[in-house]
Amino acid sequence: MISVCPTRQSLARAVLCLLLALVPGLARAQRPGADLPPPPGADLPPPPGPAPGDADVTPDGPPGNPDVGAPIPGGDPAQLPAPPSPATASEARTAMVIDAATRGIDPRVGQHVTHVMRQTLTALGYSVIDAAATVGAAQHARMTYPPAPADLWRVTLSAGVDRTAFARVWADGGRYIFELTVASADGTGPFFARGSSGAEDLYPVVEQLTRQAVPPPTVWDAAGAARYRGAATGAVAASAQPSAAQSPHTSQLAAPTPGLVLGPVTGAPFIRPLSPRETRDMDAPGRRFQLALYSVSAIGADGNGFYNHLIELSLGARLRRDIILSLHLGYANLNGREQREHNLLPMLVVEKRLRLSPGLDLSIPIKGAVGFLPFNGPVLRVSAGLAYALGERVEITADLLCPSFWLIDDSVFVSMNLSLGLIVRL
């Protein structure tokens, strides 16, 4: 029997061999994700390689979808129809949204309207260009702002988009009024939509009006678009070559700047005054007629100490957003010489509204009225007060400073009136 006594060198060698055997396992345990399950398919064995002599055999495609390169029984591959190709990006309709123009309201309302219009066009299937490219395209076409329908048509052809949408926004009677205009490069339109909303339903109303005004992408006249775009391209090329009779300044104003890069631009460089027709359209009231009921207390102010009370029914028509012409017919309970008297007082009233702030539904009505009290004489009245809109159709008003002049029997009696009224717009 042979006994082996381990030496220090043999012990050190054995420990070193043991450490070398354990290091790979320890190193694998320290790698990130070593304790996570492998990704799907990672534990599957690799597919077997092709057998000798089978290198030219086409592998089978997935079930129910044969490979295009594999021969199909019963037909000549050259005579089979090609598989349908998906719609290319060039077939998608493009759209552009000019920033909404606001009048008399917070400009941020226009930003919200523009945002909703962009989202709605995208949902309809349009490819909408971004805001920076829109401003650049408008500058490139020297578009006036706010644009008329002809300006929208021109910038649509200049930018090479299919359709351009634009909205005007203002306030009337405590509600936002929207007017949308859409120009189409295929020659159809222009398309319009008009509506109103409060602050709580602004988004759905703007979305509904956008869907109403903008045709779907599938409604498109390709022949008309090619015809109009060809004419626009020829006009731009002709304007880029000024004749000898034109001055250099004329050519610079007529032709777009060559090589313009559409980039982010700040400010509004294209502004023109509104035309008279556009001004009339903007000042047109949303609801033209109104019906009102007033309770008027007339207190004598010249020392006579009389008191008259009137209940007035009024039918008015808005000539403009801030000018109202109305006819009043009032029942008058008068202070007679011996007892109370009853009479009727017809009056013609002209009213001017002064709005305190675009963000408030509060205005100052300034009125001038003339009437005739039967068997007595003329009545003159001027007043100023406050009016508050409760909604699109209902408004309450109060005349706080209202001197009246009663011409009776060659005498003038003065009273200070206080009145409360309820207005319903028809």
C-alpha cells in the first residue's frame, strides 16, 4: 500500500483547479437577466440544415399562404394576376389647416379650434402638414390673413396639398360662433359650415362642423385636380420670368421667392384689412330677432312726487351685432289728477350695446326712445344699464340710469326710471 502525503504545492494546485471549474457558473449568474426566462423561441433547437442535394428545393410557405416563388399547380406563373399592392402614400389625401382667426375673444380659443380641426382631419384619413410648414406655405404664396375663399384656393394650389381648411371664431350672446371654409384643389367647393357652442362643448361642435365642411378623402376629382394644378404651375413659371416692361420690384412682388425653405416662423406677416363684405359678415348677428318683457318704475324727480308704472312688451330686430331697433307697447298705470289712470304707451327704441370684455357675458345697453301717450303728449327717454347673457338665447337687463321726459298739457314732467327686463332671442 502506497500512501501519498499531499504537499503544499499539490494542495494549492487542487484549489486552483476547483476555482477554475466554478468561475463560469458564477460569471453566468452575475450577468444581467440571467435569472429571467429566455425569450420565446430561445430554447428551441436550431433548424436542421438542408440535406445534400436539396439546396435548390424551395421551402414550403406558411399554411394557406403559398410562397410567391413556389410553383402553383394548375397554372402558368406568368399568366397569374399579381397580388394586390397596398395603397401608396401618394394616394393619401393631404390637408392643411390655417390658424383660426379670432375677433374680440381670447386668441387661445383660436388655438384650440385649430388643434381640434387638425385632429379631426387626421381622423378622417387626411395627412395633415404641421403648423410650421403651414405658416411657411402661406408666406410662400403671400396669402392674406384672414384669408378669403379665393386666398385659400390659391394657397392650396401653391402648397401642393389637396384641401385647406380655415375657421373664424367670435363671440355673440355668451357663445362662440364658428364659421369654417374649405378649399379643394380639385375645383370643387368652396365648402362652408357654421355653428355655435359654449365653452363646455367647444371640442365636439368644432369636430362636427369640420366633418360637415370637409369632404371625405374618397371624394376626389383627379382630372380636375390635374387640370387646375397644371394651370397653377404654368402661372408660377410665367410669373418667375418678368418681361422687359416689368420693373424688378413688380417681379419680386408677383413671383414667390425661389428656394424658400419651409421652416418655423413666428408672428403673422400676412395681414390685410377686411373687405366691406367680410366686415358685414363678421358683424352679422347670430339671432336677428328678440322678444322682451320689461317692468318700469317711473319716479317723479321734479318735486311733484308722482309715480307711474309700466309693463312693456318689446319686439326687436338686430341690425348688427351691437345695434338693436325695437318697438315697445306698454301698459301704463299713471298718477292722475284725482285717481290712478290707465293708458297705452307705444315707443320706438334704438339701442347700442357696449361689451365690457371679450371674456365676460356682460354688456352696457345705451338706449334712446320716443313715444306718445294718448290724450297727454310725447314721451322721451334715454337710459344706460347692464345686460347679462344667461345663454345663447336668454338675457336679463336692467336700466339703472334712465331719465324720462313727459310732455303733458304744455308742461314737462321729469322722472327717473328703474327697469328690469327679460330678453329671449328668437
